[in-house]
Amino acid sequence: MLGFLLRRGLSTSKLVKFEVFVESTGKSVALEAPKGTPLAQVLKDGNIPLPFECGFKCECGTCAIEFKDKSTFENVLKEQPPAADEKSTLGSLDAPIRLSCQLKVSDALELSLIHI
């Protein structure tokens, strides 16, 4: 992962650590990435089994992630409010779900648990 980040010219000075629980396998995967890195790319490079069918274009919803912790979800919403196209794709933001293709790694994700 570090090699990928360096090849892309991304700084490794502030790495954010978080965990992804993959419900289909029942396993958690610990990931870390620099702030500002597209979350979907981190998940894809971390071999998280999401299809990303539209290629990160916010058209299909196959990269949806769920935040089990309400405060983490609220902090992500404050830092990165959803754009109109994400709202359209999701249909509603009543559930703590966001599209990973529309998020960047940020302080709000530090030590969080993301479900897929």
C-alpha cells in the first residue's frame, strides 16, 4: 500500500487508520491511508470486495459503505457533505450510508469501523 501511495505522489505524513468489516466474510481488515486519498481507491487497493461497477462515477451505488457509529457518520457528513449526485444515487440519507467513491480519507475516519 505504501508503494502505491508514493507512486501516486501522496504524502504519508498523516496516515489515518480505520477498519473495514466485510460482512460476507465476517472478517475485519485494518487499513491506513493519507488524508485526502479517495476512500474508494484505498478500499480497492486493500482488496475489499466491492464491485465499483461505474468506475467511481457515483452512478451505481455498488461502493456503498455503512457507518455503524452514529457520531462517525455525523462527523463525515459535516466534513464531506453529500453532493446532489450522491443523494440521487442513494435516494436518501436516512441510513448511515455513503458512497465510498464520493469520500476522501479524513480525520473523521480515524479509528472508525466501516461496514460493507
